[in-house]
Amino acid sequence: MTRYFEDFEAGTVRQFGSFSLSEDEIVEFATQYDPQYLHTDPVAAADGPFGGLIASGWQTGLECMRLVVEGLLGPADSMGAIGLEELSWPAPVRPGDVIEVENEILETRPSSTRSDRGYVRNRTVASHDGEPVLTWVAVNIIGTRDR
Amino acid sequence: MTRYFEDFEAGTVRQFGSFSLSEDEIVEFATQYDPQYLHTDPVAAADGPFGGLIASGWQTGLECMRLVVEGLLGPADSMGAIGLEELSWPAPVRPGDVIEVENEILETRPSSTRSDRGYVRNRTVASHDGEPVLTWVAVNIIGTRDR
């Protein structure tokens, strides 16, 4: 059931479901990894630029990543990622927001030097009420069927 | 002691210290957020493309973020980030690797529409034995002194 490089096709769009974060989850995560008051202190954040607590963009990213692994990379012969070409947080994520995650395969390209792998460029978009709150473009390395 | 937009200067390089991740920490984190065998299964990973367990790039990113907040954003009037222009993982991070983190301010630019803030473009580089294992370029929003 493994999905190989040859099984990816540009233009394929996948819906990965949704997630939401509670105030407690936002504060707990940010206290450990991104301790800025926007993410850790509901009272101070209420007077801040967003008028309330918002999730660390890293936490939004991780929740997306979990769904991307479940729906895209976990079933694939994934050999890691080169990186993200961009990662943007165009709007804040607030406690209780339901965030829908989808992914589109943008491009597939065999490795020019190693026949056992290829590159799959893909965009993940997370949205709340149809408005993007996170987008990234990743380049993942996927094994070929006959390696 | 707050650092405002006006206090950031292109060219400033800061050392933020180091971190390392144990095998247990790598597996525990990835099991929750990035459950690919490269990050969760030392035995299977030994036969994989890196010849052993490697950390999720997201975990490396978070450990860097914690140090960036401590050294750069926490003392600043931080109003969030637009995003990352790039996030790359040029080499794997293995259990016990000591990863040094530094940051350079690349550019500062006042907001053209809002006098209460400016944009600070900065690069974070994490290295192991002098070899980069993570780089990102972030654009952070920082409040101005007189807002």
C-alpha cells in the first residue's frame, strides 16, 4: 500500500480534515516553545495587536504537519524533506477556531543524480471559514517504486 | 528594557547558545507531530536513507524558536511574524548532536501604512560542527518606540 514517487501527480488536491486548539493547548505549547505573551498570556494578549490570545504559528504548523503525515507522507516512501520554500501565517488562529487543511501537489521531478528518489513539491493551505491562516510549499523526497 | 523596532540594526549577529535532542525526545516528539519512521523507529531508520534516527525538522525548528524568543523576540515588542521566506534542513540532526544557533538581522523596514510598527527580516542558522542543519529567514513585526 506504500505510495511511491511515481504515484504522485501534479494537480492532485487532498483534504486532510480539520483541527482546533483550545486556549489551554495554545498556552501550554507556547510556554514550552514560543513564550511570547501573544501566545501565553490571555490578559496581556487582549490588549495586544490581535485583541486576544493567538496560537503560535509553529503550533498551527505542527497540527497541519500531523495531518499531512497522516494523509500524504505516512503512506508514502518518504525520505525526508529539503525544506519549505515559504511558510506564511496570513491571519491569526484563535482558541476554538476550526482549521481545515488541504494539500495540492504542484510538481514532481525525478532526481537528476539518484534514480532511487524524486522530489514532490506540494502546497499545504490551512483555512478558517475559508480564509487562509497558514500556507507552506514543501519539497519532499519520495522513493521510487523500483529502488 | 524592551527592545523596539528602532533598536534593531541590519548586520547584527547574535549567538543564542545550543541544544541537543536525545533519542527519546526525538521519538516522543515525532510520535505526536511527525510520525514518520525516520523520526520514530530507530531500527527501521537504521536501514533508511540516513542510516539512523533523525529528528523531525519541525522539532529542530522549535528548539531554535525557543532560543530565538529567548534571545531576540522575547525582549522585543514583538507583534508576531508574517512568515518565513524559507526554511531549509540541509543536513540531518541525530540524537546527541550539539546544535549551535545564531541569528543575523538582514534588514529593517518601517511599515508604510502603520506608524506603530516595522518589519525586521532576519536569518537564523543552526549548525552542528560548523555545518548548517537548519536555516530560516523570518520577517517579524516589531512595535515602534513611540506607538
